[in-house]
Amino acid sequence: MKRWMLAVLLVGSTCYEGYAQMPPETEFTPGPRMIRAIEQIAGSYAHLGHSLELTSQQKQTMADLVQRIKTEMWMKEAVLVGMFQELEERRRRGLLKDHEYRTANALTGGIETDELTLFIETLASLRAVLAPEQAAKVKELLLPTMAFRVSQGFNTKIGLMSLDGIGQVYNGFRRELNLTDSQALEIRSLLEEARREVLRVGTEIDLSRVEADELVMRPDVDPDVIRAKMQKTGETEGVLFNKLFETTDRIQARLTDAQRAKLAELKRHHQRTSSDKQRTSHPAGSHGTPGHQSGHQTGFDYFLDQGGRIGIAEEQTAALVQVKNDTRKALLVEQAKFKASELKLLNRLRSGSDPSQYSEEALAAAVREMEEGRSRMTKLKVQGYLNARHVLTTEQQSRVHPPDTFEDGRP
């Protein structure tokens, strides 16, 4: 999350376009990777079930542990993604203050620490399910692999994209800022210095991450050793981010007060016009009808996609962005709860050892829990629409209509 967040927020649309070209399988938050690791370990135990002579109770305990980490991790991920979406929306509308992404970086770091604690505790609990002789059998059967993980190299790539984006911003505004040749040379020198550091630290992070992932899959490695390795990776990642912060500060220190004020004004204007271009290239219908982007519905955009048509003022934009962010964050949490209730139902259906899990009453209660979650999400979407509508003037309200559907799958 921090990699993605800082890349977009530090650089803006230049880096965002580069990010959009990233492979879809690229993961930006630690949660999915941690869940997958626990599933793989539990799956390896199940695969060796006959050799290990696992009891029904052991199998159920492992299933419960997987369900628990998914449920809790999904909630933490919902908060992380919600924070990023809020900041990105504010950046796109020119509402983001410079200090906000730094504060967000500290907050997301705290959540990621909680995720790491949950992961290590689950890993230790999963291993503790096995009796000593079973654990010894696992070490015997799971032979050391000679294959190794390949790093995505994402930290290095996104760091370099960030620096390139900073350079493009100053290069593009060179005339408007009246940059002197001396200032331009200083800025380039600072970016080149930062590039060397990004290449060095980024490679160290990528190597540390794949080594930690490999340690996780080794049954002979103590969980506390894995925790320390992952914490060290996070600390090194912080060094990289701080270098980007430092580079931005050092470059701005080379500007005069007038140039810094002009730069802030130019960035706000650029962010607003870029946002307008993105919306007009994938227009929504005149009454909030979902448009299409790459074949997918864009959904209701809280009237922000109709600013030019109905004449939304700046203060209205800020209020609409707040409504959109509040609604999406609440929806992300409800979606995580819905996934958890669905997983609970699926696990009931998979449990063949306890007939009570299949009782009509138990299944009806599980289905009811899911439907209640679906209902809460629809209510949040409707309330979000109404809250956004209240921001508009009476005349503006007369020119808009509800979206075609609230069930497009997007928050």
C-alpha cells in the first residue's frame, strides 16, 4: 500500500499513468500475500494428511485458522484501501495538502504492523496444530527446494517512476516557474543522486522480501525469525520513502517563495484539468448513467463527473469528495464483512464431520447474515447518493437523476 500510495501522491498523474500499466497481478498491500502463504502451508499439511495421520479435529482447527486470518485481514485491508482511495480522490481534485500523505504513510505503517502480527500469530498457531512427531514428519517430507522466488522489482521501479515524475513536473513547468539554468542543473543533480540511492535501496528491499517469503514456507524456521526479517524489510522500505520525501523537500528548497507558491497553484490546476480529461474521455450519461471504461461500468461518481454540465463550485466539489470517500470507506468495510459471512457459509458446507453444520436452521442463519450484509451495502449506496444530492443547489438537483443501478459491484 505505501509503495502505491506514495508513488501516486508524491508524483501525481504522471506516475499514476505509469502505475496503470503495471501487470494486474502486482500486489500493493501485504494482506493478500500473507493470506496466500497461510493457505499454502495449510494446504501442504492437508496434502500430507494421510502421511501425517491428521485427525478430524486437527483439520477443522486448521480450517478455522485460515478462516480467522482471512476475516481479520480483509477488515484491515478494507481500512488500508479506503485510506488510499480517499487520498487519491483528494489528490485528483486538487484538494490534497502536502503533509497529508506523510501522515497517511505513518498510519498505514501501523496497520501493516498489525497485519504482520496477525500473520505471525496465525503461522505459529498453524504449526502448533501438529503434534511433535507430525511436525518432524513434515520436515522430513518437505524437502528443501532448489527453485527460488523471483522478485517483481516493484520497489525499484516505482521509486524510479516517482523521481522521473518529479523531474517531468519541473521540466513541464520550467517556463511558468521562471527556473534559472542554475536551478535546473541543481534539480537534475538532486534527482540523479536520488536515483542512485533508489537503485541501491530498492534492490535491497526486493531481495529481502523474496527471502522473507521463502523463509515462511520453511517449517524449520522460527516464526520470530520471519517476523524480524519482515520488519527489517519494512524498515528498509521506509528508507526508500524517506529518500523520496527528502528529495522533494531539497528540490523545493532551491525555489524562491514566489516559485513555490506558483508551483502549488500549477499543480492544483493540473490535477483538476487532468481529472476533467479522465472523466470526459469516459463520459457518464447526462443523468448519472454509468459510463464505460475498458468495458467496465464506472458507476455513480457522486455528480463529480458532471461538474461542467451542472456548474459545481469548488466548495461543492470538496463536499462531494467527502461524501464519496465516507461512503466508499464504509462500503469497503461492509464488503469485507460480507466476504467473511460468505466464507463462514462455505466452510459450513465443507464440514462433513459435523451434521449440525448442515441443519436447515444453521444454513438459513448463515444465508440471512449474507443477505443482511448485502442490504447494508445497498443502503449505504443509496444514502451516499442522497448525501451527495443534498450538496447541490435546488436548480442543480433538478438537472440530475439517480444512477441506473446501485448494484454495479463497486463502492
